Amino acid sequence: MTTLEREILQRIRQLAADRQQRVLDFVVQLENERPLSAVEIMRLPKEQRERIVAAAITASAHVEFETFEAYSEELLDE
């Protein structure tokens, strides 16, 4: 068991039964969630969109992305 798992269990054990149920419900919800499409995200309230985008940026901070140009500088001069 990892340190994180031990800490989660320790904290959950300290909660009342009704709050433990809420934690369980939340975990089940996380397991059942599917990623939102860009259109679905755009339909959300601004604050919620910003939280989702910030979380995605944080989660991908260690990922190396390949960048590319959608057009070339030569095409701009035409």
C-alpha cells in the first residue's frame, strides 16, 4: 500500500459514516465519468470551464508535446 493510500484510509476512518458514504459516492462518480467533449465544456459556466482547463494544464505539465505550425510563413506572403 502506498503512502497516499494509507493517508486516504486514515482520513476516511476519521469521518462519520454519512461522510464516508459521500466519499464512496464520489469515488464511484469518478470511476463512471467520461471525458467531456470541447462542446460540452464550452456549455459549462465560465468558472467550471476555467477549473477544468486549469486541472488539465496542471495534469499535463510534465508531458512533452510536439508543436507544429498550421501554416507556413511563406503562405502568409502570398
